[in-house]
Amino acid sequence: QDNAQTGYSMFGRRDFVRGVVATTTAAVPLVPQGAMAPLPPTTHTTNPRELTLPLRFDRRGGSYVLDWELNGRAFSGILDTASPFLTVSGSCGELDPRWGCLPGKFESEERKERRAFDPTYEVYGLQEDGLTDWLSSEVVLRGEGDASYRVSDVVFGASEGVGAKGGTAPAPMFGLVREVAEGIRPSFLSQTDFDGFTVDFDGSRLRLGAPNPPDAQQREGTTIPLVDLRPLGAPAFEYASRVDRLVVNGYDVTMWLDRPCYCVFDTGTTGMLVSRRLWDSTLFEIGVQQCAMELPTVGGENVVLAASTRSCRNDCLLVSTPIDVEWRPPESEIGPGGPPQFDVIFVGLAFLRSRGYMSVDLNSSTMTIGPYRDLSRAARNEA
């Protein structure tokens, strides 16, 4: 399917229990797709330069959760740095006690009046959102103290009949990817004034705005240039880096990388998701006890991002799963030899939490991570 016609084809909501994803699926319009009318300009009635939101770590699913309001109703969702969308449950069912739900029927006049784009059918990995309505409403983010951020006419996804596959637990998401490919539904961040964000894993906070390390930590970080994977068919500018070296279970498998390999930084995943060809051709398929990858930095050196079952315990699950990457590159990127070939690894909280924080600067297309620390040793010291 053409992204411009089908909406967002993405590794949406991950296996909430185990932090894994199996496949990607394009979103198919359920009603005739005509020309998209331009949206009214987003109205910012409250506009702080920075806003710090509290996060809470959900041990049942191994994910960070935050809250927001839609037209005065409370909602919650998973913090997801690999998705652009703000999504909620479009009908009050099994999700509403925990995550909130949108009242009203799908074909009600109220829904039709708030509809910004044609509905689509969405499947995010192991979560099947089914019929998804793209509506516009006022969104309020309430930060620490009395700070708040209020935006009118924000486009978000309201999913009907959310279900899970393989025993997973479905959840809405708070996506932090800003730039999307042409024709894709608007991202949440693109409808705000924020030009960066910092996820403070140690302090359980999300700071929207200037991308700075947590003030209380005063730790020197390492800055990584981000690579735009949209020419490879990604439907959004994922926060991704080139992988220069890959070690699995202590064995250097870099020699098996016969085409470019990239990693995507994904707080919506617990462990790691590996494109199927790379999974089948390396040691991933026999089980992963340790994985390390060298990534280039803006200074010309390399930084190691790693996780292991020895240092990653309790709340940190190093779960690895193969995925089928079904990105379709633009026609301009398809040469005589066919579409570009690549491998991709989605690295989740097992790799990121040990860094203390991740800070994305959307203006410079860079990401800064803190220095590594052993989570298992830190847990023993705190005990």
C-alpha cells in the first residue's frame, strides 16, 4: 500500500507484556479517500517554552506511562519514541478503567463533526487497533506544579475494538516522533511548539522543549547524529543511528552485516526487535544473553550501546524478537537494482534505561544519551 493513501505503516504498540513486536501492517482506509481538506490552524492557548511531565513505570508491562486530557477527559498511554501518534480507545470497553476511553458512537454526529481524516484500519505489531478514527480535539498536558500546555484542534487516533494477539495487553500511546512522510496523519509533536524532548529515566520525567540533560544529574552525555530512514521506506523520521559494529553473546557478527544496519531508539519496546533477515543470519535466533552495538557520534568516535541478562534484571527485560520490516521506499529511491537493502534493530528500555536519560534535539537531528551505569548494581546499592 502507498503510505500517501493508507496512512501510517509502523511498528505501533508493542507487546505490552513482553515488549516485543512481530510485524508491521499498512493502514487501509475504510471509507472512500478523497482530497484531504486542510486542517484549521492549531491554537495554542497556553504556550510555555518547556514543560515537565511526570512519568510512572508500569512494572506489569515494563513501560513508562503518562497522562493527558482530551476535552476535559483523562487518558493515559505508553511513552513511545518510535511512534508519531497520540492514540486513545475509541469505545468504552476493557481498556477504559486503566487508560480512559472516548464516549459516543463511531457514526454519531459528534464524531463526524470532529473527524479530521478518513478512518483507517490499524494493526500495530501484536496489537490490533482495528477501525481507527482520526479526530481533532483540545489536548491539555499538565506538568509539574501549576504548569500546563493547552492546544486546540489536535489530531489524534481513536481506535475501535482494540485487541491483542498472542496474549499481549493492548495500550494507547503517546508518540514522540515529529516528522512523518508525505500523506501520513499528523504527528502529535508537529502540532505543538516543542523542538525537542528529554526522557529522564532515573527521575521518571518527560521534559518537552529544550533538549537538555536532567539538571540534578549533571552528567556528561554522548551525542549521536540521527539518520532519516524515510528514503528506505520508513513512514517517519525515526530516531535512528547507523550501527558500525554488532556483538551478540560475546561474538562479533559485524562481518555478517552485508548491508547497512540501523538501530531505532524505542521506549515503547522493552528489549530488542530485529529485522528477520538479520535475525536468521546471525546468533539472534539461538537466544540473546548479551548484545552490544557501536554507534557513531558527532565527534567522530563511537559509543557502545549494550544490554545483557546479567545487568538487566527485575524491571529490565532483555527480550529479543524477529520482525518483518515492510517499509516501501519512495519510487525515487528505487534504482535498477531494486529498493535499497538494509537491516534494522529496534532497541528498547533494556538498552536505554542504563543511560539515565535520552535527549533529542529536533533542530539539529541529534540525540544525547547519558553515561552507562549497571542497573543491577544500582538496584543492589539502593536495597
